[in-house]
Amino acid sequence: MTIRYPNGKKYTPTSKQETNLLKKKDLSYSNRGKTLEEEIDETNEFYLQRNIAVIHKKPVPIQIVKVEYPSRSAAVIREAYFRTPSTTDYNGVYKGYYIDFDAKETENKTSFPLKNVHPHQVSHMESSAKQKGICFLLVRFSSLERYFVVPLEMLLSAWDRMLNGGRKSIPLSEFEGQAIEIKPAYVPRLDYLKAITQLLP
């Protein structure tokens, strides 16, 4: 199996595992309609298959209120609600480090609204960082097709500014100056671990 890049260069998978992964998950630019979550999930699967890292999306706890049993071997949940606020979207282990991050998308072309981040998520990341965890946001500017890893320190600075009466968003210029931009690729789609090596102690 060979992939041809737009510039004419070719890419051939180096292992049977990688070939199977490419067949199972189409990681080419033809999948631009995918959500950020889908792109991260595909990248995490690539990391797992290659023994690079073990990172998964956290399940959201729910309280089941009403269940119907249309047959003896089947159950259908008809009503449920979120039991507790979630923390962040993803966590796992990379090179012995605990990784904890949240994925955010915005259609805004000039800034990222901080209303997209919840107070309990900021608090959770602060607590994790105190235990030497590597915490960050992975932000996608959907209209621009640009992706950034936002270090926790940058987020906290913008968060404190907002709480003190300052602007309620992070301008794109701050992303370009302080965050780490990820260039989408073929395999993996979003190599965010390459970016966060800059955040490791």
C-alpha cells in the first residue's frame, strides 16, 4: 500500500500493523469533514498500535433514570442524565508522564472564546499539574483548519485575565506567539505528542 502526497512524493507504510491501520482508518485529507474528536481518536489509535503512548477518551458518567426491556435479552435506555461534571476529555501515559487534556473547537477566525472552557476543567488541570501531570488544551480553529496545543500556563494566564475583568477570549495572535501549532498530516493525522515534548520537564 502506497500513499501519494500532493507534491508527488510517495509514502509506504513500514509495517504490516501500520498498513492495516491505514486500511481500517482513512487518515488522508479526504476526511476533512471529521470532528476534532474523531481526528484525536484516530491519532490515539495510531499511538497505541505503534506502542508510542496509551491515551483514551474518558467515559462520561451518567445516571440512568428509565430503562425499557423490549425483549428478555435487550435493554433500551430511555432517560438518563449526567451524574457529575466531567473533568477533561482525554488522559493517559506517554514516556512515563501522565497526560491530561481537553479538546476544543471554535468557528471563530480571530480568537478562542474562554466560555468554551469550564471552571471545573481548569481546576482539574491545575490539580493534575501539581502532581507533575502534563496538561494542555488541543484547540482547533475549524474555519482556518489550524490546530494548537495550548500549555496550561498560557490558559491560566488568559483565565486569570478574564477573572480580573479582562478580555473573555484568547486572540489568535497569542496562539501564534505562545501555543504550539500542529500541522495536520497523513499518519498520524494530529501528532500532538510531538508538540508536547516541548512541555516535558
